[in-house]
Amino acid sequence: MATLKLENIFKSFGETEVLKDISLNIDDKEFVVFVGPSGCGKTTLLRIICGLEEATSGNVFIDEEDVSNAQPVDRGISMVFQSYALYPHLSVFENIAFPLRVAKINEAELKERVDRAAEILQLTDRLDFKPGQLSGGQRQRVAIGRSIVRNPRVFLFDEPLSNLDAALRGDMRVELAKLHQNLKTTMVYVTHDQIEAMTMADKIVVLNDGVVQQFGAPMELYHHPRTKFVAGFIGHPKMNFLTTTSTVVDGSELKVNIGEETISLPVETGQTKSGDIIELGIRPEDLVLSSDNQGLSMNVEVVEHIGATAIIYGTAAGNDDFCTVLPGDTLIHPGETISLSIDPSKCHAFDSQGIALHRKQAAEVS
Ligand SMILES: Nc1ncnc2c1ncn2[C@@H]1O[C@H](COP(=O)(O)OP(=O)(O)O)[C@@H](O)[C@H]1O
Ligand SMILES: [Mg+2]
């Protein structure tokens, strides 16, 4: 078993502060994905966890033991990188066995551990091959095998699928999810791809600019993003944002105007006053084609038929990057104007700092 705790981690390179007070508690056997845009500090944080980089301040605990000053080899952590750097002249078997040879593990145990890893990763019939004879996905699995044989307490993955094509990435997502179920080991996986995060994680950490924006289960982040950044980052296609002005009515009801529409938002009003700027967020999939031409008017520019759904791009309420997802058989053409009805209970509201306004409890929403 292995829990992983980060406590007030700060990291600066010279004058540049890249991690700002990161604290996280990761449970035993959890699959946690760190997701965020390129440059937000994901790799730096992984390197601090495994000991390849020293934090400027803060502590790393594995199973409650402070390992902040422990050598990488003594932490029981294994890291798989984006560039999997296999030895081209060695067989798959020897590539996987490499860390065990370095640790001078006896031949019988070495063979048993490599065979078991190969079985889990479906590489048994490839053990005599050289890396050059393998597909990209198989090579990545060899790199993972090299980590598995060390029986680490925690696995770290740094964007391991970025070099693979889209179809293979999809397959490998499923493989990694199965691997986690098989090994039941704590895993931390870094990616800039929110779809990888949503599909694989027990919990997601959204990082931006060296700060944890939110830590929670995928659907919690989807339904209750705490910041505009998380709202825009999680979900595909991205959430639409409309800038509007709030009107607080009778001290208890918050109304905003969108195009010709006035809608009443199910949020607590104490956080805003009339005249404040509100960013209203609506997910493309939460909009419905209105049957009576009432609602938000959208000028359609591009229609993408995916099959089950059609993704419609265009302009609405001054946002020229507006998007909606409608049933696949919907007949809509570029140049048309459509009307969309908005369900206020599906709307998200953010203040001018990008902080989500608290929703009213369900019972209070009329
Ligand atoms: N060794 C280093 N020296 C100076 N700056 C660094 C170093 N490593 C990373 N950085 C900077 O820290 C920031 C975060 O980098 P990184 O952790 O690699 O981000 P990510 O993995 O999220 O793309 C970047 O601005 C990067 O340029
Ligand atoms: Mg990185």
C-alpha cells in the first residue's frame, strides 16, 4: 500500500516561481491524473515526487514517511517518460529486465518478474524481438514493463501517450486503466489532454500556472467547476462563456440578460451585486434546439456531423466562438439562424475573477 502526500510544495528556477504551494493527499491505489496546459509545472511536480528535482520548500510523504530528502532509488517510485528510450540492441526481455540486472537480482527471480510483466502487458510473444521490430504502442508497453518489474509503491507517468497516434492513444488508455486494475498500485499520470484525464482518472488535479485549480472526481469537476479555468478546460467541446451584467432582484434572485433573454440563475446572491460583470458558462451539450423560436439566437457558420451528434459552431450573444452539440439527425446548415433554449439549472456563473458563484441548494431553486 502507498499513500502519497504533498505538503506546501514550492519550486522556483531562479526568479521564476513554477509551483506555488501545492498540497495534495492521494489515497492508496488511486489513479490520479495531473492535467493542465503545457508549462504549468506538471513535469516539475512529478520530478519532485520521485526525487529527480528538489523542491524549494515543502515536503513529500509516501505512506506517511517524509521522503523529501531520500534518494530517488530509495523512494520506491517508478517513472515512465514520454520518450521511452529503449535500448535498441537489447531484446524486449532484456529491456524489461534492465533495472533487475542493475540491482543484481538472481536469474530465477528476474525471469519470473519479467515473465509476469510481459503477461500483464501482452508482450509474452514479443520477448525475443528488438524494439525496432515493435509498434509504437508495444514499445511504450516495454517501457511500462521496465517499471513494473521493480514493484514500485507508486507509478508516475509523464505524458506517456503523447508520441502515439490518436487511435493507439485510445487503445492505450484502456490498457492503462486495465493495468491499474490489475496492479492495484497508486498511480500518478500527467497529461495536457483533458480527455485522457476524464477517461482514466479516479481523481483529477487541474493545474494552471503552478497552482492547483481543483482536485476531485472527473464528473465532480465537470458538473461543479470551481473556477472558469477548470470549466473551460474540462469538457469537450469547451464550455461557452458569455459576458453579462448581473441584476439582483429583491436581494435574493440573480438575473442576467443574454441576447433578448433574461434568465434567473440558481446561485446564491450574496456574492454579487447589481451591475457586477458575470461570466455565464453554458456547455455546448446543455443547449437544446428551441421548438418555438424562443431563446438564444445563434448564427450558424460550421456544422460537423459526427454521427450520433452534430457539432454546430457560430455566433451567439456577441460570442463568435459559440458552440452547441445537437442530435446527429438535426438538419441545420451554415448561414441559418437557430434558437436555443437555455436551462438555467445547467448554467455556471463566474465572477470577474473567474471564481464560480455558489449554487443554491436544490431545495431553494424554484
Ligand atoms: N530546469 C529548469 N530550469 C529553468 N526552468 C525550468 C526548468 N524546468 C522547467 N522549467 C520551467 O518551469 C515551467 C514548468 O515546466 P514543466 O514542469 O516542464 O511544465 P509542464 O510539464 O506542465 O509542461 C516552465 O516554464 C519551464 O520552462
Ligand atoms: Mg511536461
